[in-house]
Amino acid sequence: MIINSLSQRFKTFAERECHQSSPLYEHLAHRIADDHEILVICSACREGQPVPNLLFGSVHYLLMNHSSHTLRNYYPSIVQTPLPFIESFPHFKEFCLQNKQHLTHLLQTKLVQTNEVNRCAYLYPAFCYIYEKVKKPLALIEIGTSAGLQLAWDRYRYQYNQLKETYGYASSEVMISSEVKGHQLPNLHSAPPPISSRTGYDLHINSEEDHPWLLALIWPEHSERRDLFTSASKMLKEVDIDYFEGDGVELLPHQIRKIPESDAVCIFHTHVANQIPEVSKRQLQKQVKELGKNKDVFHLYNNMWNRKLHLDCYINGEEECHVIGDTDGHGKWFEWNLLQQSYSK
């Protein structure tokens, strides 16, 4: 039963995540879905982890840092002229079986904590929208922060739909480009809203020594993502962030009580809720709603109950819940359908 479930996860990963994004991973995921020996290795993954990402990240990590195996010649992140991906699976399987012990250790100890800087492309207009609602400095709280790169969204520059205009931190060396889909462009501020504090929670806070693992989680064909990660990591040294290692859902109320009424509480997380147990997700929403009775609180999230980006607002004790739209997993595009109408849960 476990093997059948893992097989389906790889098929779904190939079709929904990799298609037109990573030919290598799409091909490998389809082949892994029918390979009992590799699926048995994958059964070592901790519950709640996205298994395909964890397996591919672990193999990539070993290839980038500790191996001269033939498989590395199929990875554009490692060699300048990779071999055709269609021939890669026999070498991939051989590598996995030869390195079963190392892979099992990584699958049991590592977490998928992708620092996708490009997702800030939709965080920026969302936080501009929040600031317009209350005109208060934003107290940022990120659940699943990893290395904290998304907590520094106000220190990047942004460009949308290949237009010449740029927004955000004017002198930043980090430029994020994305396409906006939907009925209208969001109201983009030329300069970012004021930030009063930044707090990041994660089960494991990633420091600079963890960067090789974080880079291994980036798909082999995605050189722009690697470059963006590297440049944002350098800039992050200039940003003051309070990191807390532990369960962000459990620790959240204590942190929020310390935030003054003059600030707007902004809780956010991107593509991490699929790793949060359902009981914890319901607890989080209950906590946010309760805290919103006495403070201006905003909850920005996707992958909670569906793939869409949501914004729940609690202003002067009143609730507004919006669906902003769908988002690409790597921030290449996002929908912006945020209208003035709201709905109640």
C-alpha cells in the first residue's frame, strides 16, 4: 500500500510539477513510479515530507558534493553540456542502489526547505495591499522560514510582465521578475511598505553551512533560481531577523502578544502548509482568528487547503477572506484576482 502511494506521488510530481519545467526530473519521476527498488528506498522518508523533492534533492546533493558517478553528466547544474536526459534512468537507479545507505540517511534527516526567492514576486503586492488597508508598519512572521530569504522581500527589486518599471528597494542587486495573470495588475508601490520586525520559525533554521543542501533542492535546469538564491543570501546578512527553531504554530501566540497595537501582524507561509498536519493547520487558523479579535492580523498563505494564494484579514475585529489566485511553485507567474468583495468563513 505504501509503495502504491509513493508511485502515485511520483506520477503526480512528474505531471503537475515538472512538466515544461524540468525535463530531467519529469523523465526520472515517471520511471521511478514504476521501479519497486527505488520506491522502497523512498519509504524511509519522514511522514509529511514531499518525497519526490526529497529524493531528487538528496541525489543532487551527493552528486554536487561527493561523487564522480556517470549520473552527474546528465545534470546541467553540474556539467556545461549535459547528456540527453532520456538516457539517464539506468544511471540514476545504479547511483541510488550504490549509495543506498547515504541516501537513506539523507531521507531520514533532511527537510525540504526550498528558499524560493522568486515567490516574493507575489508577496510584494500582497503586502502593499495589506499596508493600504491599515497604514501601519508590518510585523512579519514567517512559518517555515528555512534561511529567511522571503522575510527580506522588501530588500529586493521587482519587475512584472516584462515592463520597464521596477518596484521595491531601488538599490537592490536582487531583481525578481514575474508574470501577473488575471483581470488587472495589483497596485504596486514604487517603494516597499515599512517593516517593524521580522520573525522566522522553522523546525530547522538553515545557516550558511546548510546552503549546499538548499542549492541541491533547486532543480538542475534552473540556473536563474540558483543565482537568485546566492545573491539574496549575500544580501540577507544586512537584515535583522529573529529566528526561532521549533513548531511555528505552537510558538505563534507568544510572539504575537509582544507586537504593539501600532503594528499590523502579518503571518505568512508559501508552499509549506502541505507539510503541516491537518490538525495543526486547523489550529493555526483558529489561533489567527482568535488573535484577530484584538489586533489587526493578516494571514497570507497557499497550499493550505488548495494551491491558491489566500489572504485572511482581521481588521478592528472584522474578518475578510480573499482568494488572490493561483501561483507557480517557483514564482514565475501568479494570478491577481483580488477584488474588494470579501467572503466569510
